[in-house]
Amino acid sequence: MFYQATQYIKFLLRSTNQHGVHSPFVYNLVTKCFYDKSNYIDYKHIINYKKALLNNKALIKITDLGVGSRVMKQEKRRISTIAKHSGSTIKRAKLIYRLITYFNPKTILELGTSLGIATHAMSIPNHETKITTIEGCPNISEFSNHNFETLGLNNVEVKTGDFNGVINQLLINSYDLIFFDGNHQKEATVKYFETLLKTAKNNSVFIFDDIYWSKEMTEAWKIIKQHPKTTVTIDTFFWGLVFFRKEQAKEHFTIRV
């Protein structure tokens, strides 16, 4: 937590808003998406989904395949506790909703379904968007998949298993957007990035969660930024966005959201 606090202070000192952005592509993204203050009617569905999880006191047996939770170490955990400490915040769920609305991806891959807060938010804007989401813990995967079916989210396919094994089955596909939200370890994150580059197109966007979760994750973020196929990156502190647009000069932005 001390590492995150110190990094956040450094982030605030070097970050800017739209006035420090000279790239039209990034300026439009910041002003029309990041800072979009519209009160979308779909936000109520995002809020209600999170609220239902926070009110769910059922116990579930957890299998941690990645680094695990800093807060919850017990094998059996309440859904409400997972939603409070590990699930996406309402603010981030709304932002991922706006990103999906803005970019309108046709195919999405998510690494780390968890309770499906982000998955649910990504599925709402366009029901034609095909979402494949991977969850390592069988019980959480079953729980979230049941929720998606109950809500009629027919555009979401949940796959259960170790990320490496499932990813290798998906390399024949291409993805407009990939959300990396699981296994917060440097080596694994870089490996997933390099492997899934095969599925990226010129206009694809990769989003990495918790790039300041640890010193290791920040090191992984730096490696990803420096990769020759990476052109534009945006550091929002809690997320790192990566673009591969060949028409763009390589440039890195630090934006307060």
C-alpha cells in the first residue's frame, strides 16, 4: 500500500488533462470518453449489478491461480467481500462502459472474469459485441456465468482454466479490445501481452489493470510501453491503455481520469 501511495503522488505530479495533449486521437478519447459526463441510462444496470453482489452473503470456495488478494486470504469468502475488495469499482465499470461505447469493438477478450462487474459493463453497449472472458477459479466462473445467463447476456462466453492454456486456444482469433485483469505478476503479464500481440490489429486496444499494484507490475508496464509494436500508451494510474496504430508516432501520456 505504501508503494501505491508514493506512486500516486508521483503520478499526480506528472499527469495532465486534455490541455496537455497534442495528439488528436488521444485528445478526442480524453474529451469524448474519459471526461464524458453524460448520465447514461445503462449506468443504473451497472450500479444494480454491483449492489446485488455487495448484498450477497453466500460463501464461495476460492482457487487463486495468480498472486491472489492482499485483503482476503481465507479459502472460503463471501461474495459481498470479494465484490467490495476485488471487484471493479463503479467508477471503473462506468469508464469501461464508455470505452466500449466509444471504440465499439466487435470482439473482446477479458483475462480475469472475477464476479463479472467489468464483463457486465462491457456487454451492455452493444449486444452484438462478442465477449470471451477467462476465469481461473471454477466456482467463481460458475457463479458469474450463472449471473450472465440470468441477465440474458448472450454475447458473453465464459471459459474456465489457467490463462496460459486457454489463451493458446484463442490465438487463431483477433480481438479489438483485450482487458488484462488477472494474475498481477510481472512475468505472467508480459508473457500474456507478448502472446496476445498475435491477435491484435492496427486499431486494437489493450487495457492493463492495476499497473501500480506492485513494483513488479510497474516494471511490466514499462516493458510493455517500450515494446516495438506499442505506439501510444495512456497511464491513468489504475489502468494502462496500449495502442498499436502504425500511423501514430510513439508517445506516452499520463492522464488524470
